[in-house]
Amino acid sequence: MPIFADTKQKNIANFQKSIQEKKNTIRRNYDEIGHLYYGQYKDINIDCTKDINAKCDAITRLNEEIEELEIKILRERGLKRCPVCRTENNLAYAFCFKCGARFDDEDSVPAPEAAPKAEAPKAEEPEVEAEAEDTEEDKSED
């Protein structure tokens, strides 16, 4: 058991280190945006819009990567975050214990037998609807 816990702790530590590096890169990008904007302010003939937009896009991408890493950390801890209230919940929960929001199938740990059974009715429903529509059309034509 301790070896398993150590592996989880190492994974979490690596994720946290990566998050910190990304946050540092974001801070540098903010600084560079400020310098670019000020340079554009001082000399109106300089257009740094493309550079500023590229830095903003990089910040957005880094924030998304940080969010993904935070989700991985939660998974390592056996948790998931509610998409509605952002409360941390046990992976096995189907509903948030705080707000009651239902978790998507991808957020929950699926039971091996439940996934195929859940997919089968979905495939049959459109066919039944299509048959019902054909029957109604046939009646209206008669």
C-alpha cells in the first residue's frame, strides 16, 4: 500500500510543479503584454495587436491546461469537481452532495455492465419515433 500512495503523491507533486510553471509563464505573459501595450501607447505608429493577441491566447491556453491538471490531481485523490458549484465530490457519486447536480457519465466511474445497457435504448428510440411518424403520415394520407 505505501508504494501505491507514494506513486499517487509523486504524480500529484509533478502535476503541482507543472501548474506552478504554467502560472509563472502566465505572469511573464502578463508582463510582456503590459510592455507591448505601453510601447504602443508611447508610439502610436507601432501596432502590437497581433503580439498582444498571441500572448492573450497563450494565457487562455495555459489556464485551460492548469484546469486539466487540477482535474488530474483530483482524480489521483479519488475526487471530482461539480460543474455547477465546483464542490469536490467522491468519484463514485452520481450527484453533487452540496447542490444535487447530476454528474455526466464521463465524470462518474461507470459500472462495467451499465454502459452497454444505457446505450442500447438510445439507439432504439429514434427508430421507434421514425416508425410512429410513418404511421401518422400513413393515416393522414388515407
